[in-house]
Amino acid sequence: MRLLTLSDGYGDSVAVPSWYPKYWKWPEIIKLMTKGVFLNNCSRYGAGNEFMVNQLKNNIDSADVVIVQWAQPNRLDLILDHSDPAFWNDVIASDQVYSNNVVECAHNKFWISSGSKTHAVQEYHQRYISLKQHQMRSQIFVEYAKLLLEQQNIDYHFMLVDDGEYLGINANWICHEPFKGMSDFKRKSKYANLDLGIVQPTPLVAFDFVKQYIMPRVDLQWRFEHEINAVENMLYKHYQEAVKNKP
């Protein structure tokens, strides 16, 4: 079974603390909890919904099952194709967090700027594009993704990073409460008390979400109960090791 997953840093296991190298996110945890799954995880820290829908379009042929975790609407995924490329090159180089976050998608290069504090990005958000327009764009991205997946008869499910009541789209949502994101679930998980002050949910919280909400909904070859329990115990052991190494 070929599984395509898309998210921002909630699904990107590269974006982890150096003292917690096994800070696996939900796509890798699904891989641990299943058999015969070939995972193509196209998640990227800082990604917005425009980048994700383009990644979906360019990777859909490699998928039998797709899970998309939509990000906050107000993000700038910038295609680097401008009349004055030096301007954005200078802006990108000046960003202390996202300067290395240029990603190729098909024949385009995206700068995944997310929460960049650079003046140019902040001005874009504050002066040119309102939150309402961001939300309307994300609605279109989600609607397009749904049509694309249903036309190709691909089993798909949508999730959320943050709450997304503004979407109001009838689709195959996996949420612990209607249109509630994983950022809300991390406060309600049985492992909520193990929070480490990191934005993304700990691997144990992600495991809890997968077991409660993804396993019953997504048709994959899930492992037997004792193997699932072994995965949970392993993740808890990694958590304990990381706590000892935390600065």
C-alpha cells in the first residue's frame, strides 16, 4: 500500500530538537504501526496550504491512500520566479529560521516562509493579504484537493493542524472533534502532561491520535495489538531518554 502524507512541521520528522532525534511525527508513526506500507512523506516544516496542494498534485500518481493535514491559512509559500530575484534572495538569506527552507516542487522552487519575521513577509501579511483572503484561498485549495482525489478514486482523508471551522467543507475529515486540529488534541491527549514546550505534538501524543482516530478510519494493514503496544512502549522509552538529554 502506497501512502502519501502531507503536512507542515506537524508531519515533518526532520524538524526536531537535536536532543530528541527520535521525535517522530504522525506519518512515521503510522509506518511503525502498519505492515506493507510504502510511505511517501512530503511534509515540510513551515509549509502552507498552497505548497501542500501543489505537492499533492505532483505526487498523487504514487499514492493509493492520501492523508493531508492542512496548515494554518495565513502562510506565504513563495514561488521564486520574480523579475528581481535578488530581492527575495536577500530576504531569504536574512531569515534566521527559514533561510534554508527552499524546496523544489515539480519545476518550481518554493520558499516556505511560514512565520518569517522578516519585514517583507510581515508587510505582506499585514498590508496586502487579510486573514479572510487567506481563509478563502485555503477553502479553494481544500476543495480542489478533494475533487482531484475523488476524480482519481483515491482513498483520502483530511486532518488539521489548527482549528478550521472556517473551511466548512464536507470531506473525509479525521478530527477528535469537528474541525478541531491536532494542536487542540495535544492538550487533551492522555500524554498531554508530557509536553516539552515544543510546538509540534510529542511522538506519544501523535501515537495517541493515530491509535484513537486514524486506525479506525484508514484502511491500512495495521499491526496486531501487542505490536501496537510495543510501539507505544518504545516511544515512551525514547521520550524518557530525551528528557535526560534536554538542555
